[in-house]
Amino acid sequence: GAGVSQSPSNKVTEKGKDVELRCDPISGHTALYWYRQSLGQGLEFLIYFQGNSAPDKSGLPSDRFSAERTGGSVSTLTIQRTQQEDSAVYLCASSTQVGATIDTQYFGPGTRLTVL
Amino acid sequence: QKEVEQDPGPLSVPEGAIVSLNCTYSNSAFQYFMWYRQYSRKGPELLMYTYSSGNKEDGRFTAQVDKSSKYISLFIRDSQPSDSATYLCAMSALYGNAGKSTFGDGTTLTVKP
């Protein structure tokens, strides 16, 4: 079946502009995660959703970052007034449910964001 | 100090070599230990996971966890050029922590034919 998809695959924007990144999880997966991966770094947790609610927003770097999920499916990560330090690959993952014995997360290919 | 530290590499080995990838951690709440493989410009894919201490083998891959030392390893036997990728360790606490994983920074492995 289809995996996690993300769009756009690449986004180049100017400093100060807003961007929206989209994630389509695997059908039926109730949990959805956003991570950020800077060059040569590991994954930095941003936010997760269980259904449409986001119990843990602790990883969002600043109030310029927000995310929503509608219909328990598609999620959008929005970055307002982008800064150069926001340049990174933004990865989305989904899993069957939060808190399962082992929460196997399936990752999308990521959106590579470049802020000029 | 980061919760999870991973040997940075890069690592370059000849085909057929045994590879050892390692991570240490500081959070004693971690119970689930995972290894992901990430090819260039792709998302990570789960290779193996283990729960608590012990070894787990899957083909050419062996994951080892030593909770007393807060140290985990991934061994790759008979390494192949197709194993060339970045390997990320990840850990999470018990149920109730939302399965949120804490990742190491990754080790880039190149296996030369």
C-alpha cells in the first residue's frame, strides 16, 4: 500500500515568508509525528498528533511554528516569518497508535526547506 | 549534554567487514531501543527494535542493549555496498510517553566494493 507522502519535496523561500508543509500519513494510522533534521544531525522531535489532537507540542522551537491535523488524516506544519535557521529537512511519520507496545513509525521522504 | 550520543563517524569499511555502530544514553527511563537506516534524501526506515536489555538478531544484523551501561550497539556482518547509509539509533520510554523517540545524530557508513 501507499506509504507516508509529503509535499512539496523541496521548498525554497525568502526570509520572512510563511510556508506550509503537508503530510499524508498511511491510511488508518492514528498517530502522526513531525520531526526536523538539520544537515548532519539526528531527528529533532517537533510535535505529535493522536487523531486530531496534539497532546505534546513541547518540541516546537518557537511560536512561529504551528501544526494542525484534520479528519484524523492530513497534517500541515506551518512556519511563519521563516528564518535562515529554519532551513532543514522536515520529516513526517505515522504509526498505528500512540502508546502501542512498540510504536513503529513509518517515515515519509521529507520536505527540504531552504530559507534564503 | 544530549540524552542520546552516537559515534559520529563517518565509517568506511571494505565489503565483507563486520561493522559496529554504537550509542550511549543518559535517560534511564528509555526501554525501547531502535535502529533506523536512512539512505540519502530518503526518510529513515526502521531496521530493528529491542525491548530492555539483551540481543536480537535478524539476518546479518544484531542489536545489542546493555541497560546497566546505558549502551546500545548494532552489528552488521558480511557488510555489503547496499548497507551504505546513515544509521540512526533511537530510544523511547514506556507506554505513556506517546512513543516519542529521541534520536542520535547518526553514523554514516560507506561499504566499499
